[in-house]
Amino acid sequence: MDFTLSPDIEDTRRRIGEFVETHVLPVETDRANLNQYEMLSEAALAPLRAKAKAEGLWALQMPKSRGGGGLSAVGMAACYEEMGRSPFGPLVFNSAAPDDGNMMLLNKAATEAQKDRWLQPIIDGRVRSAFAMTEPRPGSGSDPGGMMLTTATKSGNDWTIRGHKWFITGAQGAQHFVVVARTSDDSRKGLTAFLFDADQPGWKITRRIPIMGPEEHGGHCEIVFDGLVIPDEHRLLEVGDGLKVTQIRLGTARLTHCMRWLGMAK
């Protein structure tokens, strides 16, 4: 097989590598730039993100029509490896989890109106996002289809969410959320995905779960839903498509996670 990268991908990969070497690594090595969670402070991060955007190295996984770089999956793999040379590199280029996977999900699955409302602010770097799927035992972990306990009950044009999630990456400080909940007992079509804003009532973060650092921005949080009301227009895909949403979300993310980690290992 020929693993040669196209000239445009190779040029972008090289530019990212030079950016990380010149701008990110020096900031990373100064512990004064880290916050209490061993992540880059917002004060240290903001100038790096502005510079990456100015140099055309921003949200490379997104379409050019929405301000991204229009990279293919092969291009993302090569470029994410370069970003991963620093644990903070992907965040600088707006290609870090969970925003990265959430952007790709919304770009594939959302309506144009939903993209304008929920996706574009993430691409622009104005808000962060989170994906609420995993639950405490005996709820959904690696088997969301069969074990999810969080429910969404419809009344009129609204859905009411009740349940318990944990290890939700990036939840603290996120503004836009995707939550997956059970809407029927069907083994294949029993889940549905919804979009909600952090300012809506009916949910709360109960704790930020300590892990071996460094953490992603926003940590890994435990969340309780005690009556969050979501209008049907903020449903993602059709009723019963929640398992499909999780696979769209996680499919490409498995590749991009591995490439970031490969860069970090190097």
C-alpha cells in the first residue's frame, strides 16, 4: 500500500508540527501556565487558539463553508498525530475531545437549523460541549442499547429527561450538550438523542470525578437529570435513533483518539 500523503495534507501536517514546536511546547513546560487540574489556564490558552485560527489551522475536521479546514479522515489522522505531541495541542486547534467528536456528529446528523444553533458556536470556539451517555452501574457503559436507564418521556411537544450520568468528559463549563436517553424498550430502537443548553433548568453536575491527570478542560463529571425539559425540535435524528447517534459519534472518534495518543506517545 502507498502511505504517501497528498501534498496539501503533508503541508498542513508540517505546519501543525512547526506550530506545536514553536508555540505550544514552550507554554506547556512553564507550570505557571497550568491550572489546578494540570490543564492550560484560559489565560495561556486563548492567545494560542487565536494564533492557530489566524494561521488557518482551526477546526480542520469541519467543512470550509463553516470555517473549518475540510480535512478528510486521512488528513485528520496525520494532523492529529502532530497535534498530540502536546497533551494541549488538540485543544489549541479546536480538535480536542469531546468537542471534536461532537462537531463531527452534528455536522453529519443535525439539520441545518440545528447546525446553526448548536454546531456553529462550537466551531467558532465560543462555547464548549459534552456528550452525556455513560451511566453508573447498572446503567449503560459499553452497552448503551441494552442497559441505559435514563429516560425521556414525551408530553405534548416536549420531552422530560430523568436519570443519572457520569464520567461525562468536558461537562464542567460546557454550554451545549447531547444527552442520550431511553424512549422505549425496543432493543434496537429504544434510545433517542437530544440537544440541550447548560442554562436550561432540570439538571445539575454533582461532582467532578478525580482522575490521573492531566484532564481535559471541563473534567469528567457526574450529572443528575431531575426534570430537564427539551422541546422536540431539539431532538437529534428520529425517535429511536439514539444508538445510531452514538455510533456516528464514536466511530470517527476512535480513530482520532488513537492518533492523538500516538502523537503523545512519541
